Amino acid sequence: MSWRFKASKYKNAAPIEPKKEFHIKDLAIGSYSSCGNYIAASGAFMAFNWDTHGSSLAVLPIDAAGRQDRKAIPKINAHNDMVTDFAFSPFDDGLLATGSQDQTVKLWKIPKEGLKSDLTKPEMVLPEQPRRVETVTFHPTADCILATSSGQGVTVWDMIEGKTVYEWDGHDDQVQAVDWQRQGRLLATHAKDKMLRVFDPRTGGEPIHETKSHDGMKDSKVVWIGENRVLTSGFGQDRSRQLAIRDIRNISTPEHVLSLDVSSGILVPLYDPDTNMVFLSGKGDRYIQFVEVTDHDPFFVPGLRYTGEQIKGGCLVPKRAMDVMKGEVNRVLQLADSSIIPITWQVPRKTYRDFHADIFPDTTGPVPAMGPSDWINGANAEPAKITLDPAKRAETSTHFQPPLTERKYEAVAADAGQNGGTQNNETKVNTPTVKVTKTEEPKSSIMRPQMRDENAAGDDSFLMPQVRPKSHNKSNGRASKFGRATKFKHLKGTPLHKSQHFENLKNLSKSVAAECDIVHANTKRVAIPLSGPGGKLVFFETEKAGRIPDGVVPCLINSSTVMDFAWDPFNEAKLVCVTEDGTINIWNIPEGGLTEQVNEPDQKIVAHGDKVSIIKFNPIADGIVATAAYDYSIKIWNLSDGNEEKITLSGHSDQIYAFDWSQCGRFIATSCRDGKVRIYNPRKSTEPIVEGGNVVPKKGSRIVWTLDGEFLVVTGFSKQSERTITVYRTKDLKTMSSETLNVSPAVLVPFYDEDSSTLFLNGKGENSLFAYEVALDPPHLFPLSPFKSTNSSQGFGFLRNRMH
């Protein structure tokens, strides 16, 4: 049980972004769609897709920095169509394998001194594949063994002979990910048919293990994290991103499944076997989350998160290239819009004058354990380990081999084991071909990390918190506030071109309820209420911007005044309205928009006996909505299951000003005219689990969850009618920070961007949009540059971040 009391050496590893002058800038990077990462690194070079077409790869030294001359960057003119995936050999820093949409796989040899001009002649071209190539993956122990996937098949190649070693095309759908076991015996695949499979390529035939994996439709990834354990990333049935750990000896039952946030970005796990650190790089996200994987509860230990530019791709740099004398345990190369950002994870130490052997175990060396023929004939050997201590290792950390036709290998016995920690291939330790061992650990009594609800353990999902380095400065709040730097300090709002505006809008309703956001938008449509009887709502297709024609505009007529409305986050054609007569109207907008007035909703639900003031969709569960009414109740409905009322929340003694779902979809927070802020866990209790705060019953209030459930931000008024912004800790609703703004009759309407931790605030009838960064370090709210409109606005509709 000693592991229970053992602190991790890497839990405080902090992401460090270099100064802007060390970013690799001014690159021609397009938008690509494939299963690849779009960037790869060896101990000497980095390669990445170039230009909008992506059929070429740019190659730069691993230590490149600063602004680049696009015309001078050497390229590999690799294929006739987009390069879908590529990888460097672990045993030759100049050998690069590429797969393409043109159905070919090619091998390229980059000279030791790097490319001086564009490379057009490949070292080898493998036979054409039946469909586009999805993945290319080098063998981790044997030189010149390559696994590729194309369509529904996976193939293992001997690159010295240029021939097939193994192939299997029995996947029921496209193969999305392939990874070799670190010992080099087995191969794992994950396909679009939602199946995880494990193969022994040398025995041939069908997979030796297979099981159903993640239920979501989007891409899943797989990576080996031990001799018998695999980690997969994917999407759950509720569209939340998931991680799962499985032992292949009992592959049908996962050891642990971790539900993360809800996002469209495909999670790519970048695994370091030396430290068990996994970097979760989501395509389209703005953050990289580091976690440690363990073989016991809690299985995933969250570390510090890096937040920066939007991610197009990412890769790990080999350990041989780390600056160990600065505590750099890992480096991720992040591919952004037009730049590459090297992000270092550094373990803090009092001094870096000495080599810290405790955080730098010996790593796999660049000399292969065997050649391809030995592996094919049944040999099992692991490459020699090398030390990272600068005083003991070779002067150069790179390794280059001769061309493929000139390579020679020493014979390796079929039962050869790991090379005893040196690079001398003459001394080897025998190990059995199949090694199955597992130490059973007692179950931990330590609860795994979770959201702030103390009563909600077990099947509740866990959102990884955005952890930021905390300030230890004990000076007054004002000093710390103005002494902290934020990368969003000079955030700038820029209106789109006039051709993207909707002009000549008439009859906009200016008397909507204070609880209603007057503008609601998704990627296809913008909805706003019109004045007059009947509760009219009008829609504008985002692709048809411009001047709105004079005359009657087709709209929805609700028969009663609309109090609030919302778009379904999982169906951009579905709109739900609540009305003054206590009903919920459900509308499905036809493709292309409305062509005439529509009077009858697709569904109508009698929800409350009084006015319904607010409606909000659950962010992760399809068809789940909550409504608040003037009868002081909140009801939760399942629109996908007979439109039934499922839960009624009680405990309010006055009008509900606002409520908000947490990002994980488990909790609801409310602000009420009775002066209280309440947090509910509806599936556990209809009564609040936390109650507190101090809402001044003046002219209204708004509430929003921030920092993955760490804080609640409540906007309202002081007793002197000044507008306020208050930050509450969700654990006990303790006030953490409070900002007092100007005197104005309009309550501040908040919108929180999870990716950048940015809070936007606007009042109806004003021309200023305020912005703050929300952080864990005091005073928690850091003002950013406001956006000022030329005209007063009636409201803002925010679009969620999404990859297209």
C-alpha cells in the first residue's frame, strides 16, 4: 500500500510557453481533415503539413525559432494529394514515412545536415493501397517495420524488402488509429465501427482480442500504456469526451472510464512511457491537459493545463532533445493557425545547476534492438536504454543511419530480451515470448477527483479543472490585480465586414422580459423576437446576410408573448420557446429557413400554471431542458421521451432571477429574489445541496458557472443601485471576489468562454461589452479591453467555439 502515500514527481510539472520571439511564426498552414496529427518530430527535425492543399511537408530543425521566410523553408513535395499522416523512425532521425489521400505510402531520407532544397525523390514507394492511407506507425523495437492503415484494413511492412508481412481487412469501417505495444509484439487498432482490436501480426489471422469501445460517432484514438494495458480516447453516448483504460486480458471490461467535457474536438493522447504522462491535445481546443496514468485508483491524476492558441495538431519531442538541465521533462509542439509553439513541461526545482536523476529515468535509445527479419522470425528484444545525464551520454543526441539498401543487422535469437541497459547488442537477457504478470493492489479508500458535490461520487463524471499557477504574493488585492499579466489583456473585438451584417431590421421587440437574452444564434441561424401580439420570432440564415427586404418577414407565431427561447445544442434546426401562458412550444425550422408564417408549433407542452420565465438546455444530455416560472419552481423535462416532466426543484421563496447548468450537466445554480444563491444536484435531491450568497433584490440578477465548476459568477446590483460582479466558490458559496461598476438600470448579461476562461458582460441598451479573465488566483477577475459599439445594442448572441 506504499503507493497510496507516494507523491508523484511530476504532479507539479508546469507548462511554460516561450516568449513570442521563440515561436516559429509566419507559416503557411491550412485546415486539414484526416486521422493524422499534421506534425511530427524526431531528435533532429520537425515536419508539418504545408499550405492549404497539404500535399507537401515543411521540414525545419528541431531547435528552429522566430519568423520564417516562407520561400526559403525546405519542403518535401511528397504526394499528389493531401498527406494524411506521417511519422519519423525512432531509430533514424532522418527517415520519414508519409501516407496520403492519393493511396500511396512513401519513405523519405533527410540528410544529417538538413534539407537545403526541396526533396522530390523518395527513398522507397510501397505498393498502392486500395483507399486513402489513414495512419503510418513505426515499430518501437525493430528497425524498418512499419504499420499502415487504409480504409478497413491494416498492413505491416518490411521496408528493407518492400513487402507485406501481415494484412487484415476485416474492420467493419474506417480504421482511425493504430499503435504498437512498447515491447513490439502486439498491434492495437481502433475503427469507426466503434471496435477496439488487438493483433499479433506474426501469428497472422484474426484479432486475438476485440471489444466494443466508445459509443460516440467521432474519431477515437488508442495508445499502449503498458505491456497489457491500452488507453483509448473517444466520445460517449452523451457526446462527452471520454478516456478509457483496458487490460487486454479482460478487454471487454474497462478498468476505468473517465468522462470529460463536452466538445467537438477529437482528443489525441500523447503518451510518454518514461513518466506515464499523457498530454490530451484536442483538435480545435485552446488547451492541452496533462494527466498521469496509474495502475490503481484514481487511474488518472490531473496536472496543470496549458491554455493558448487554437490547436490544429500536436506531437511530443523525443526525450533525447530535452533540455534536462532546466528540468524539462516533456515538450509538446503545438501546431496553430500560422505558427508552431514549443510548450515545455518543467518540474520545479530550487536549482537546476545539477542533473536531477529522479525525474529523468533512462530512456529508450535510438539504436534498434534488431532488424526486420529477426522480428518477423519471432525475436523479441527491446532497444538499449540510454541515460539523459549530460555528463554520461554522448555529445550528440541525434542518430542517423545509412540508406535502407545499405543497412546491416546482427542476428538476434528468437527469445532475446532487453539489452541490459547498454547499447552493446552482444549482451542480452532472455525473457519469455509472452510475459503476463500483474500485481493485485488493494482498492484505495481515497476518492477519485470529482466536482464539488460531496455526495455525488461513483458514476458522476469528472471534469479536469483548469489549474493555473497560484500567486503566493500576500500583498493587497489592488497590487496583485494590477501586477498580473494576462495574454488576453488587449483582446480586441472587430465587427465583420458590412456584407456580413443584417440590415433594415424593423419591429424589433424592445420589451422582452429581463430574464430573456434577446438574441439567440447558432452556426446556421439567428433568432430574435418581434414586437406586436402573438409572440413573434423571426429567423435569419447566417449564410444569407445582407439587407432584409421590406415587407412582411416570415416568422413563428406563438399565440402568446414569448418570455424566453433557446436553440437545441444538438439540433441546430430545433428551437424551444416558453410563453406567458405557461407553455413550452417546440419548433423545427425547415432547411433553408421559413418561407411563410407558421402558427402551429410541432409540439406544445403545458409546463407551469404561471408565466414561464426561463428555459435552458442541458449542455451534454440530448433533449433535457429546465424551465423556471413565476410559481417559484424549476422543472426538468425530457423532450426525447414523451415530453415528460421528470423533476421539480423546490426551495425558492420568491421569483427566480436566473439559473444555469454546470458544464458537466450535473448541477443547476440559481439566483433568486429572496437574496439566495442555490446549487442543486437534480438527480440526487429536489432541495438545494448548497445555499448561500447575497443577492440584493433590486432589478434582477444573472448567474454563470466558470472554471469547470470551481466558481460561480453572479451579476446584480448593490444597495446603492451600482452594478456588481461577484465570484462565489461553489464548494460553500463563499464570496471570493466582488467588482463594483457603474450605476445603470440594465443587469449585466454574462457569457463565459470555457476555452479561454473569458467572461463577457453586456447590458441592454448599452454600447460597451465588458470582458474579464476568470482565474483561480486572486482577485479572480482580471479586466480586459472592452469592446465599444458605435450604436447601442439590445443584446448579444454568442456562438460556441466549434471546428468546421
